[in-house]
Amino acid sequence: FTPNIMAAVVTLLRRLPSRTFLNGALQISTTSHRAVSGGVPQGLSERLWSLGKLNHVAIAVPNLESATALYRDVMGATVSDVTPLPEHGVYTVFVELGNTKLELLHPLGEKSPIEGFLKKNAAGGIHHICIEVDNITEAVKQLTSGKIRALNPEPKIGAHGKPVVFLHPKDCNGVLVELEEA
């Protein structure tokens, strides 16, 4: 991973509340600017969910065929077939890396969010990161109560057939974060 991706993951993890036991008392702490001094940040209580592994890094690409060929033919990676996801406005190809995946995204339809991204970034680029959670409903409930906005507060079914929610990049240090139920 590039240093920028790792920094984004570390920054997100630092912004999320963490549980620590001090003198037998459960305290919630966060490095977020939303922290309330001297106690639990407003709206947050003991977590009923936890973060899992990095599921994938999504890359918007202007040419899906050439991007797929780069990873498959030049780099020797195993890649999936092209999958259209009309409800998300994208075509996807997953590149297997062993410890995680890359998700290649290409616009599908006129209202594709990837179309707008590619208009601003013609060569493509990193679009989002996806982190697994063990309970997406509780994660969204707690994060939104802590003032982290969800772009789709109700989970949608994602490319892996599991519920996903996207968190607003302005609340996650400029990174679009997808949470996926493990």
C-alpha cells in the first residue's frame, strides 16, 4: 500500500472511539475534534461493534479493460470477471492480492458517482477504502450519533453481496470510507 492509503486508514482508526479501562472504569476516548473533554464524547457509549480487516481499496479507472489487463497480464494477479452493479452505477473488477483486494471501478449509467470522480481525475485514482465491521447496523447508529455522516444511512447490498454504508469523506479526514458487514 502507498503511504497515503496507510495514513488514511490510521487516521480513520484514530478518529473512531476506542475503549480503554482505567482504574476499573470504562472510558471512551477519541482524537476527533468532536471529543468532549473529561468523559465520553456526546452520543457515544460502549461499542456494540468492532472494526475488522481492510477489505479493499477501490480505484476509479477510465478504461476498465486496460486496468484489468495491467493487474492480470503485467503484474500476474488473479482478477474477477467484470460485474455490473446498476444500483451503484458501476462496473467492478476485483484484483486479489492475498491480504486484501483492489476494486477497479468504472462508470455504469448516466448517474454514476464514478463519472463525476473521473471528470475531476481524468487518469483515475483511489476512490475509497473499505473496512469490515462485525455489526453494520450498530456501527452506523453509533457513528452517526457521534456526528460522522453516512452517505447512505440505510445499508445497501454491495459488490460482495453484503450490506455496505459509505461515510462522508469530510468526516473521515478526506477519505471516502465504505463499511462492509463481515
